[in-house]
Amino acid sequence: MIRFSAFTLLFALNTYAQVPTPKQLDEVVISDSKFALPKEKSGKVIVKINVAELAKKAGQSVASILSTVVGLEVNGNQSSAGKNLGYYVRGGRNRQTLILIDGIPVTDASGVNLEYDLRLISAEQVESIEVMKGAASTLYGSGAAAGVINITLKKAIKKQITGNAYSSLGTQTTADNSNYRPQDFNQGFGLNGTIGKINYLATLNSVETKGISEAKGVDFEEDHFSKITTLVKVGFAPTKKLSFVFFTNYDRIKNNYDGTYDNFTSPDTPINVAKSEQFRFGFSPKYKYDKGEFVLNAGFNATERKYTSLNTWTNSIDNSLYASKSVSADAFNKYTFSPQFFLILGSQFQFNEMEAKSEFITKENANFNSIDTYFTAVYNSDFGLNINAGARYDLHNIYKNYAVYNFNPSYTLSKLPLKIVASYSTAYSTPSLYQLYSPYGNLALTPEKNSTVESGFEVALLNKKVTLNTVCFYREENNSIGFYTDPVTWASNYVNVTGTYNAKGIETMLIISASEKLKFNANYTFTQVEEPLQRLIPKHKGNLSLDYEFSEKASFNLAYQYVDKRKDAFFDGGTYETTPVILDAYQLLNAIGNFKIIKNRLSVFASVNNIFNENFTEGVGYSTRGRNFKVGLNVMF
């Protein structure tokens, strides 16, 4: 754990330099075209969490922040820090939600679902997040079947050197075992700046947490969780038209988890320990010319997951190691034919490999690659009509080639002002290497197919002081990848499930800026899915948020969340039977106060989550957090 001394704080205070207040600009989004586009000209209702909104959520994880977004459920964000996360967008699961970091897809190629672990990123590294729902494989390829979470990391500012150091401590306790001593520690620092044509950014974050067990039950001990995340970015702009960004990061998670034989001890090896490590590096050159811009987003990702546990057959320690490597290179060009029309042409190469010796999976066999070509045309008329349309052709070395497309018209009535949106998009999700090459693998698997149709509106009234949007969606899932066990031979393998399953619903969001000091946010999600898709997806979910600025130095946020009952399943490791379970609905009330003791120099926050100490279950068999407190400070220099 990194701890800050009094000397560190005094140094930061005495080397302080004034940071200018950023100029307010019209909001732009990038997720639906890969280039900055005014939000009112986008044919999608995209939720963007900007840097100012993130600052009001000090002390929260990326998963907790995302859990308040309309149409998105992040299961596990209220459980112990070691609990794995589930992302559910419009009835989809992890493998159908693509996560991008600075435009580069991130994944663990050794995982069953080719998913990314959001615990590997710290909220302190993030500048903004965009959430775009609906099929988006035309722009982003495999995995963007239900939605895209586009995370943009912080950038260097124009000063030669600036930075910050922060630290927080909090409680970590369940509702039925209140223990309010500090057991959650989060600390880090960052440096960034610009020297001539070179800019740089470096951050380090460390988290140490204990206090509750991952598994729910009186006989389970506290489980420890630790995390280290690092990031270094260097930019070089030799001319106004040409720029380069290079990045590298190392992230590590280590945690205990509960099992049947936790009472087994060894002087050499701890029992039930999971360790995940991620190493990434890449670069992104950009070249602007008179009629457009060329971009290359390239990244390499290596991950290792190691599990140490007891082998009950031999009464010895087993170490299971899953390792993977991924490469992505996405080159695309925007050509502007006129102020109203531009065309994006791109090609993306992806390579994935994995190995898991304990399951006889070798990297020589377990690998695949794809080369995709795509285009997107964007038309923004002078009279309000906007059209976004495109297609992608996927060339894969394992299965047959596959094509997807999208058509997204919208119309803006400036006098109201009202924007009407509609879209039809198709998408696909590639079988994972584990599903193809593991002992349960099936090389005959083909991609899972998805299609989404949506329509809705967005209206801004009273000089944009009141904004309301509503979107209805219908999503179909075909050729789903499932797990089948023969009832006679007990042979098991992954299969493509015959049939079509659907999910439909409504997403609505209301934002009211009552004054410069008072802001009100509300959203509601209705999701109805067919039986095979229902696990851990609430039918009704709502969020209310109230932001009030007492002064330039003090602000307060009060947030309420309702999550409807959900279906889950309990697996008995002794009998190998699965029992359906209905989890009760729950309600949470959270509060956070931010205080700028010295403007642009020293700020503190205090928060309380689950104020009424509600005892609920987020996932069957797992502990959830009760009422917890957290305080922290941020020193800028």
C-alpha cells in the first residue's frame, strides 16, 4: 500500500500553481462516428459522463458510476471488491458489451466470454465515459452487440508540470455485521504537463480493502483485496496536423475468495487466492489534412489470471494459470466532402491467443485472427435531417465470413427543439478461444447474431434547462452460444442454440437545471427479456439524483436507486444441482459532499452509501455492502 506522509502534502501545497478553469464548450460525442460530433446531430441518445460529473463522484469505482446509467445494470458493484462484475445492457451479457479505452478494444482473450474486467481501471484515471446502447458492430466489430462503453483516459494540460496526490479511507462492512473502522484505503498521485511539442501524463493508484467475505455466511472469514494500476502516456505533435500518442500501463488485482475447504492451511502457499495482471501498450498517430483526418488506434494486451486452491482429490495445492495476448490495429480515415457530409473508411486487424496448461489448451492451437473492412457515412443537413449508415465485412480464419450493417436516421426540429431518432443495426459476437479450444470446446461454433431496432426522441426546453429523452428498443438474439450436457453420457460442450430470443424495453431520462446551483437527474429502465436471458436482469430500474452547490467551494449530491427483483440460480457444488432463485428488490440511498478548502489546491470529500443499511442480495451466495462511510482529500500542485 502507498501511504502519503505529511511531507508529501506540504510539498504539494508549497509547489502549487493556479490551474485555470476550463472553458465550457458545446457537448460532443464520438461513439457513433469515431469522430467528434455535436450531440444534437448524433442519431443516437448517448449518455456521456464528463469530467465535471466524475469529480462529483469522488471515491466511487467505475462500476458504481456506470450502474447509475439508464439501460445499464452492473451486477457486483455493491458486493465485495473481489466479486467479478456482470454487464447487462438491454438484456445482453458481458460478451455482448464491448469496452473501449481511448478507442482501443480491451479484452481478456483467455476468458470464457472475451470480456474485460472493469476492476482493472481506476476512476481516478478517467476523463469521460460514453455509453452507446444498441448493436454497433458496424463501427466496432465483434462484441458490440448490445452496447459499447467508451472510456477516455485523462490527458495532459498545457502547463509544463502539474499534478495531484489523493488519499481516502472508508469502512467495509455488511448490513448485518456493522463494523465502522477504516478497512478500505485508496491512494495515488499523478503528474502531467506539456514541454514544447511533447506532453506527458503518469498516474499510480493503489487500493487495499478487507472487512467482509466475498461469500455470504457466518463461517466465512474476511477476504483481502488489493489493486495497483499504473498509466504512462506520452504525446508528440511535431506539427499542427500530425500528432502521436504512446501509452503503456500495468494493472494488478489480487484477492482471496471463499471455497469449501478454506480451513485447509499451508505454511508455503495461501489457499483460494486469485491474481490478475494486465500489461498494455500501444500508440495512436493522427494526421489532419484539408478535407479530413486519418487515425490509427493500435494496442497490445497481455493478461494472466492465476488461481491457487486446494485439490480435494490429492489434498495438495493447485495453481491454475490462464494467459492470453491480444493485438488490435484499427486504421480509419474521415473524408469531408462538404460541411454536411463526411465518409469514414476503415480496416481493423485483431489477433487473440490463449493458453491454460491445466486444461490442455496451448497457444499454438488456441488462436485466431480477423481482418475487417468497414465504412460509415454521416449526413447532417441544413434542414434537420441526419443520417448515419454503414456496413462491415468480417474475414475470420475460423468461421465463415460475416457482414453487418446499420441505418440510423434522425430529424431535428430546431424550433421546439425536438430530435426524433430511429435505427436498425445488426451485430455479431465471435466465439471465444475457450469456447473453441477448451476440453468443452467446439470448433463448429459460429458467431452469435444480434439485431436491434430502436426509436425515440430527445427534447430540450427552456433554453436547455430541461432535457427529456425516451427510447424504445427491440433486440433479437440468434445462434446464441450456450453450454450443453448430455443427460445420458454427461458429456458437455459449447453449442449454438437453435431459436431466436428477444429483449425489449424503454429507457427514459430527465435532466432539470432548476438554477445554476440546483440540478435534478432521473432515469428509468424497463427491460423485458425471454426466459433464457433473464438471469440477474431487473425488469424495472430507476435512479434519482440531486446536485446542489452551496457555494463555489461546497457541493452536495444525494442519489437514490431502485433495482427490481431478479432471477438467479444457485449451484450446489456437492450435488451438482442448480436451483432457481428469486432475489428481492432493493433500494439504496447514497450521499456525498465535496468541499474545496483551497480553490484549485486542496479539496476533500465525505460520503455515505446505503444510508438506511438495507440488507439485500446482489448475487445469490455473495455478500453485499451495508452502510459504509468514506472520507478523502485531493491535493493539486
